Amino acid sequence: MRAAHSVEQVRAAEKALMASVPPGTLMQRAAYGLATAVAELLDGTYGARVLLLVGSGDNGGDALYAGAQLARRGAKVEAVLLGSRTHEGGLAELRARGGRVVSLEAAHEPDVVVDGIVGIGGKPGLRPDAEAAVTRFPGAAVVAVDVPSGVDVDTGELDGPHVRADVTVTFGTHKVCHLLDPAAEAAGVVTLVDIGLELPEPSVVALQADDVARLLPVPRPFDHKYTRGVVGIRAGSAMYPGAAVLCTSGASSGLAGMVRYAGEAADAVRARHPGVVVGEGRVQAWVVGSGGDDQAATALGLSLADEVPVVVDADGLQHVNRGEGRRLVLTPHAGELARMLDVDREAVEAAQLAHARRAAEEYDAVVLLKGRHSVTAAPDGRVAVTTSGLPWLAVAGAGDVLSGVIGSLLATGLSPFDSAAVGSWLHGAAATLAGRGGPVTPEAVADAVPQVVRSLIA
């Protein structure tokens, strides 16, 4: 599991560790990991030009010590000092190894810029001099120290100028901004360096393949279709029969024992999935809303009356009441969540964690905010971020498949939170497998889910 901790949690862990190791140990560990990552990015250091942007905090010290190590390996290292003070030991070490302090105007065109301006204690945004420094050499690769300077570390929000890194080298644990957009996109590829921190339970997690494998419902020797779970689909309509087909495609991925369809698109569903049972009947979970048109409110009401977990998507979302108190999984995209909370879409996109958590609390439901890094939030404050997808997954119908996958997991008895987090991960992994780096169709994503599951349990 990729765990992300808050600034407060990290500071406490660092303080505890520093009390038990010699002074400067943590900075030396961080600097070694940073220098190694820069060297790997350069594919060799001899003759390479490295520019350090050095702020007042410990990140500036990390950058200086890492620069000294790179200079010792043959790199030409220059440092621009942007803080009101400078880490004296790091600066002395850099100069001893042949590194130079220069003005921004005198700096040579670098191969790599190391962003050591602001650490995890910094506020969002950059001062004008720092902004000028990070935009001075647009052709150079950028490596951020711990976090890209200028982002909000604990929320993933952006407010003003900030660094856009190709690589971020972080220490001890991931921070929330590494997982949550829009800041996560600015972090680039994140490399974690172990510096020996003992950390509490994380505030945000991102499931990895082994976590999903552990949570997946695997049939027992004497299970049958009913004990494995029956998922019911009330999706699609005469106007949008394709939504019913795609939703049942996601539900028919083999995770549940049986799929039942109750709706206006039965002929289209039968044509694609002859194994789906058409008609009302007992189920362990319902999926409603996708392509539901003017039938969505009725479908939701019927599903809630069964008192089983319900996945609500698309047209069904406008009919969900706050504080419903049911075992619901709501799957809005940013525009839909904005309407649910009566805010602007731009506000949701800018503060995804805050709005997902607010919706989970107000609606008393698990909320899966769909996006590049989808956010699953529970009413009790738990958050899981999905990082397994790819941009090609932004295609009409993909959400219908996702709701079917989540519904099938719910029908097996997996909790609403785990169903949403695992379903979102499987959906993203299936898109990656189906697309192989290129375009995907929602049908192909649904067809790839069993292959992903097979690879996890093999």
C-alpha cells in the first residue's frame, strides 16, 4: 500500500528519529537518495550540469549536500541561493567539492534543475524571485526535493505559481500532495527514499496490486452462483440502451456469481450477455443510474427499498438525498459532484480531497470522485486514491463499466469503501492492459477485467 502522511505526522516521526541518531543523519540519508535519483536521471554525472535552487529550510540543505555528492562524481554544480539564510554545513560541503554559488543571471544552462526552494512546511505559491528561477531554464529536467515547491502539501491543492517537476524525490513516506491532483500531476514521477521513519496510520492511501489481491473475493471450493453474490442492474433506458450493456459488461467480469438485469434495455443486454438473467429478483447489491434518463428516480427508489448496498451513478445521483443513511456508493465526476454540493466544477477540481470528504459526510455514503487520480472517501474520513489509470480512460461509457465492477464487488460482501477502491483500481488496470499505451474502448476495459484479476491471484 502506498501510504501518504500529513505534514504533522511526518514532523513528529522526524523528531522522534532525530532523538535517537547522530545529528545530521536524516539529512545525509536524504541527500544520498536525492543524489542517486539525479544521477539516474542524468544516466551518468561526469560533465553534467546541475543547478540547485536553494531555499532556507532543510530542503535547501538536502539539495546542497546532494549537489556536493554529484560534484564529487564529476558533475558541474552551481547553486542559486533564494532563502533568507542558507544551511552552512551543506554550503561548505558543496564548495569543498568544487560546486559554485552563482546569481540566477550568471547560471549556465543546466541539464537538471534541483528544486530545493520550499519544503513540506511551506505555504502554497512562490515568491517572484523563486518563480523567476524555476521558469528560467524551461529545457532542463526538474527534480523536486520532497515536494514540488509551491503546492499545498496536505491537500493537493494549488494556489499560485509552483514547480512542475519531472521527478520528485521524497523521504520517509509519500505526502498527500503526491497522490492527489492537481498537485500530484505537478510532482511527476515520485521516488521514495527510506530514511528510517516510524509512522502512524496514514491519512490517505493508494492501493497497490498486492493490496487488491488481498481484498479480492475468491470463490471457496463449495461456493455456487448464489453464495458468490448476485448483482442487480437497473441501468440504461430506451433512450440509452448502451449504458445498460456497458454496466452489465462491468458486472459480468466474473467477480460475482450472477448478474440480474431489470430495465428497458433487456434485448440489448441479452444480445451482448446471454448469461445475464433478465427480470426482477433477489440480489445482494444494486447498480442504478447509468443512462437511466427519466426512470432513474424510480430505479433508485426500488433499489433502496431492497435494503441492500447500492451503487448510484450518473442520472441517479440527482435523486440521492443527503444523509440517506444507506450503504451507498456514489460515483460522480467533478461536474456531478459540483451539482450535488451546489458549488462550481472548478472548485471541485481545484480541491478534490476536500469536496470528496465533504460529500461523503453530507450524504453519509462512500463517494468515488472520478478523475485522473480518482478519490474514494468514506464518511468516517478514510480516503483511498486510485493511481492505476491512464488518460485514454477518459471516454464515454467508461463510468458505466466502473459502476458495474463496483456493484459486483459489493454483491460478494466486500464493504462499500473497499468495493469502490478495489473496483476503481481494477478499472484503471484493465484500461492500461487493454489500451497497451493507446486508445481504449469501454467494452475492451470490461473484457480486460478478468485478465487483471487472473494476474493478481495467479
